[in-house]
Amino acid sequence: MQFNHYGVEAALLAAGLVNLPAPFTPDTLKPLLDDHHVVASHLNQPQAAAVEAWSEHLAPCFGPQSLAARCRAVNSLLAAGCTPPHISLHDGHPHLHYDAPDADAAARIQARTAGGLASIVCGSGADRLGRCRRCNLAFVDTSRNGRRAYCTVRCANNAAVARHRDRNRP
């Protein structure tokens, strides 16, 4: 499966925000934002609180649900977090931005994650926004066949070991 880098990276950021334990602070957010190539990655405390509140709106987009329910959840994020999209050339290559050019860092994160989730739902498949069967963490399924059920290989292995032990218990 070919993924749009801008969309998948933003969707992965959304999953990371959903999985980040509260309370959010500028220091706890910075490594996650850096990992997902957010340029303005240092937020102040009010912006961190806004991103924490936003993560609660992102959470319902992940996990098993009907296509209509997932689209409603993502549409609500797009309505709340995005301005009319525009094409940017800030790095010399055209790509879509879902935030206002003068938006603060928290608003940019909101718009970017809403746009990224929409990109995955429309371009890759709504069922690629999952929840781990073992630990319930949110994840974006970037596998080739789109059948991932666990957040990591480690969780999948731990679940397999637990099933094996249950079968072989006297």
C-alpha cells in the first residue's frame, strides 16, 4: 500500500497524541512532535493543554466502528480544527495545509492531525485506524495488507504467548 507521507505522518501523530498519558506539558509533547516532524514543536502550557483536549476528540476515530461513524468522527475534527485547505510551497514542493498560515502551534497540530486522519480514511481505508487487541492503544495500520490487529510486534507476540499458555494449561 502506498501512503501519502504528509497524511500518514499526521495520522501517526494523532495516534501518538491519543496514546500519550495526561497531563500534557510542553516537555512531554516535544519528543512526540519532533518524532513526527512538527516544525514548531515547542509549545507553551496553554497550547499543551489545548492539544491534550484535542487528543480526547481524536480518540473516537480509532478502533472498530462503522464507516459512517468513523467518517462522522473525522468530519467533526475537520470542522473543528481546520480552515479552508490551501496549497503551500514553503519547502519548494506543493502540498496541502489545513491550517491558517498565521495559526499557533496548537492550531497547526489540530489541523494537521484532522487532515491526516481524513487522508487515511479516504486514501488508504477507514479500517486502518485501529486499536490494539491486547492493550487498546491507538495505531495506524501501515502494513501492506491492512490486517494489523496489534499496536506493535511485541504486543502481537505477547498475545500469541498468552494464547499458547492458555491452550497448554492443565
